[in-house]
Amino acid sequence: MAAKTVYTCRECGGSNAKWLGKCPHCGAWNSLDETVAEAAGPAKNRFQSLAKGQPVATLSEIDAAEVARTPTGQEELDRVLGGGIVEGAVVLIGGDPGIGKSTLLLQALDALSGQMKVLYVTGEESAAQVALRARRLGLSGQKVRVLAEIQLEKIVATLENEAPAFCVIDSIQTVYSDQLTSAPGSVSQVRECAAQLTRLAKTSGVAMVFVGHVTKEGALAGPRVLEHMVDTVLYFEGDTHSSFRLVRAIKNRFGAVNEIGVFAMTERGLKGVSNPSAIFLSTHGDPVPGSCVLVTLEGTRPLLVEVQALVDSGGPSPRRLSVGLDRDRLAMLLAVLHRHAGVSCMDQDVFVNAVGGVRISEPAADLAVLLAIQGSLRGRALPRGFIAFGEVGLAGEVRPAPRGQERLKEAAKLGFSVAVVPKANAPKKAIEGLTIHAVERIEQAIEVVRGLT
């Protein structure tokens, strides 16, 4: 008798008897994959809570002490995690193949092995390959336990026997359970294996890290419920042509989201970068037109990023292209620049780039982008040591950016001397070495810049 097949959505996990272009459960397009229907059987673990059972209590009477954290030995990774690993926490880390996920976690395991029992479960490599990488990275590995296994039941048995305090599963998409008939990596296998391991982490107190594959669009592969199960979701970002890598927290129940850690890939593995602003600033001998430095916030960390603009004659169909910034917002800013400041780029190609491959999503970059465009169009460079930040509205007003004092202090610490900022961000006390020009509208900002140049 042929096995019955169903079509399961990789986004929400919903199933359907036949293939459809659009998932009827979540509305995602082209997300249904053919899988073998699971036979009905005991579901004793399927609906158990992922946390230990607790009696009903009044919220104000619950003891809410700060959770203890153990540093991983990688300061930048600790920053993203919120200070270190937490007992019983489950972390999911994803990124492109070869970007350095396994390397970073092997380094963290080796550092942690001196103070706790650790286990590395590899489903994609043999134990000899893991050992070869450790030798290449210069890691001793004397206390790092390694298991090359993909069967869930054997992994769980090993975790119970070894009783580690920290465990890495590399990767969750390779793990499969004998209780399910579908292939490893399918929606049902990933969902059930992740649930079982998460439940084990919560009940035993072992901290776990799942390595996750990503799709060609850059999203984590597998059901979206995987990201809901875990406590922390980290994304590894970076250009394969660059030696720098960013680890960004998308979700964190024990720390701030959108926090980033910056690493440099070396022959000895990933090393934390203590001053990441140096990566995102070009080294010009003299100031050049079309360049403006912005102070942006990534989580709790202020970063100085250089925004470059190139305005060139474009003919009847000018192009608007941005790298690292939102293209739709660029089109809006060009309309504001024309309407309220009288600077027209209607027949010009406009290209905008954030140096160093960083992605800027906050609107506080608006003012720096407009000043860079205006400088490129006029062929006038901004003065040396100049920074700007602030959101620009459709009415031409310059709105304040959050935590402006921290941004200004970071700029002054790195030797910048002139700043154009929203009036609401002007400090009450002068900052030594920094001349601040507070503006309320975009035309005022451009007048200030013309006076400086």
C-alpha cells in the first residue's frame, strides 16, 4: 500500500491534502512541500509544555531575580547574547554556508570547557573533521566532548548520560527522530526534534545552541515556529568577500534585540572587533564630495558609519540605487530635498552606499544621506571631522533621534569636531571638542553646511 502524502507549509507547519500555490493557513506563497503523512500514534510528548510545570501564582509574589550568566570567552558574542549564556536557554543561530557559525561556536565551546562540561553534537561533519578544524584554529579541545550523530533518540540519551551544562547541535536540520517517517530537514522533523531538545533544555538546565540553515532568500529554513520555540535568534551576516562578520540578535528573551557583535575572520578563527566604527569609515586623505559620517545605533552600541552618495547625469530615466539603506526611503528623501530645500535631482542618477557592508534601517540616517547627496551634486566636500544624524519628515522638519547624547559623546571620543543634529538632540552642556549646530528644518541644515564649506 502506497504511503499517503500531505503538503505541509514550511512557514507555519499547516498541512493540506493537495498542493496549492498559496497556503490557506498563513497565506504564504509557494511554501507547501510534499511530505509523507505521519501514522497516528501516541502523542504523549506532543502537547507537553516546554517549561517545567509550576503552580498558579500571583505575579507580584513571584521571585524575579536576575538570571546568572556565564561569559563565553567571546566578548562580542556575549554582547549579543546579553552578557553570556543562561542556564536552560536555547539559542538559534543562522547564516550563509561557510560564514563562520561552526567556527565561532567551537571557539566558544573551547573557552567554556574550562569552567563547565560541554558537548558538541555534529550532524554535518565527522568527529575527525571537527578535530581538524580545532587544530587549525589552535584550540586545545582537551575538555570538549564531541558526538557525531543525527538520530534524536541517541542524542537525547547522550545528553542524559553526559549531563553537559552547554551543548551545540550542528545543525538542527540534520537531526531526525525514529518516531516520524519523514526525511531529515522536513517541516515535521525539524519542528518535533527542536521541541524535544528545547523541552530537555528547560527541564535539565542545559544551555543549547541550534545551528540553523538558511534559504536562498536569507531566512532561516524550516518552520517559522522554530524561531518561536527558542529564547534567542541570532543571524550571521557578512559579505564572503570581506573578512568582517556581524552577528545580530533578532529575538532575545534575556537581552536587547538588534544588538550586534562585530568579528574579523583571521587564520586563527573569529576575533572580536573592539572598535567597529573603524570598519565603517573610509580613510580619505582629504575630504571628498558626497561623503557624510552618520552616528547610528545598533542595539545599545553607537556606531559611526560613512554614507557615500554619487549624483551623476542620468537622462530622461534617472536611476535611484541604494546599498545598505532603504530604496523607497531614498526616493522620499529626494522629493523632500527638492520641495523644501530647492535642490533638484530629477534628471540625475543618485547612488547611495553605506561603507563597510552595514545595513542601516533607522530613520536617523536621513539627514546624513541628504547632506551627502547635496555635497555630491554641488561638488563640495563637508569639512573634516563632520557628523550628522536626524530623521527628516515629509514637511521638511528634522526630527530627533533616540539617545542623541550617546551618539554625540561617541563622535567626540573618536575625534569628530563638528555636528549638525536636530534641535531636540542638542545637549544642555557643551561637549568638549565638539561644535554642535542644532537645526529644525532641512533647509537650515543645508545653510549651515554651506557656511562651513
